[in-house]
Amino acid sequence: MSVVIDRELPAFGILESEHIDVIPRGNEDDNEKSIKLALINLMPTKEKTELQFLRRISNTPFIVDVDFITMKSHTCKNTSRFHIEKFYKTFEDIKNYKYDAMIITGAPVENLKFEDVDYWEEFVEILEFAKRKVFSTIFVCWSSQAALYHYYGIEKKKLEKKLFGIYKCKLNKNIYITSGFDENFYVPHSRHTFSTISDVSKIKDIDIVSSSDEVGLNIAATKDQKFIFITGHGEYDRKTLELEYIRDLNSGKDISIPENYYVDGKKDLGVSIKWRSHSSLLFQNWINFCGKNKFFK
């Protein structure tokens, strides 16, 4: 149906131009079937990340009312202070709320020890909040590793080379959020670290939902799907990996062209989008799962 966001949020007009139904905050009908969602946005380019996730959660039978949350203990250098103060809440603002759904994004801090991240203590508070006051939470990339570490003591490992590109993954176990998936599907990955399948498999409460030889763990979930750990970036849009590639080149990093990203591996032929439909289906299934719990249990 729709997403509820502030009319002045830059994403509002973009979503409207893409024929996505958006409702200005304050105009929503309290009697409608509304899913309350918190998006903990840890990415530095917050406006791009907002848009990516809003696209993914928009096509469901429910109205999704979104709160954007930032880390009070961290100063964002890549998004304006005006944007943060106008459109974002902090954990202090929401700690007494309850949410049907929560997304915690990745973050460019994977080369740090978890405890060395400047907002780690606040992040742990949010993880504990997710246990008590959120029906289902999706953790993406770094936050999936951080959640596995906090909840289960699983240490992350360092890759020899950055995993960077579009990779075919296999569906190992079909659960509610993967309903309708093909046996094999594509997912963007961009990371230097990983949680091993062998470590995660030792947790009796967790299913290995999707994996591959190249990426290792792709999706894992607790058996009740309260916690969903996603190591890739299905939310990415067409240009995200390209912009990251250019950024790394310009900063002098040893970076290879994104694998399986450009048509025939040639940048001048453009990007071959292979991941959008499965990513959208996952988020649609997940919102439906949260709505089923709220309205039809």
C-alpha cells in the first residue's frame, strides 16, 4: 500500500515520481492497517540509504509508518545536521515505544573491533530493545555480524580480499520471508569480514537459510524469525557498487571491479541488475509476516 514519511524528506518526491504511494506524516488514517517500523540508519550517506529501504518496503498490503533512528553517540560527517535533526529520532526518543518491525543497516566500521566502535554501547542498548519491544528485526551486513556477536558470542573473521560484487546464492531452507524465491538468486555483497557458517550452525535456534561457496553465509534466521541476519545488500540500487568502486579507487585502495556487476564484465556496457526482484520479495514477505502477527494472530 503505502509508506508514511515526512513530506519534506527528500525521498518523498522521488518515491512519488516512481509511482510509489507515500503518505505525508500526519495524514495517515489511524484506522488503517499500519505497521510501525524503525529504521536504524548507520550508513554515512543516510539519504541514499533511506530511499533504498523505502523502495523495498513499499509494496505490501499494509501501510508502513517509518521512524528513522540515528546514533546519539556518533557525529555523522556525510549527512547534514539539519537533515538529522529534522527527520531522525534517537534511541532515547523511542526506548519506551514498541515496533512491529525494525531494520538495522550496515555500517562502514567492520575493520574495527566491535567494542571500539564509538556508538557500541548505544548499539547494544538497541539490540536489547529489539529483544523486548520489536516483533521482528532485520540486521544487514555489519549489523548482522554485530548482532550474532552480541547475542551468541560469534566472532567475525577477516576476509583475505574484499567481497565485492553480485553473487549467486542458494536457498537452503524455505521460510516465510523467502516464500516464492527461486532455488538460486543474486545478491550484492560488499564487505571485508564474515561470520562463519560453522559457528552460526552451532546455534540450535538459528537456521541457515541461504549461502554459497563464494559468500559463505547469506541469510540466517532464528526459528521464530524474530531475528533475521542478512550479510548482503539487497537494498542497493543500480549505481551503489559503482559509486563505491570509484570512491575506493580515488582514495587509493586496492579494489577490483565489482564481480558479475557490469554486462559481460565491461563497465562501458552498463550494470546488469539481477538482484532487485528477490530483494523486494524478501522485504514484502517480511512486512507481511509482521502484519500477519499484528492483525491476524
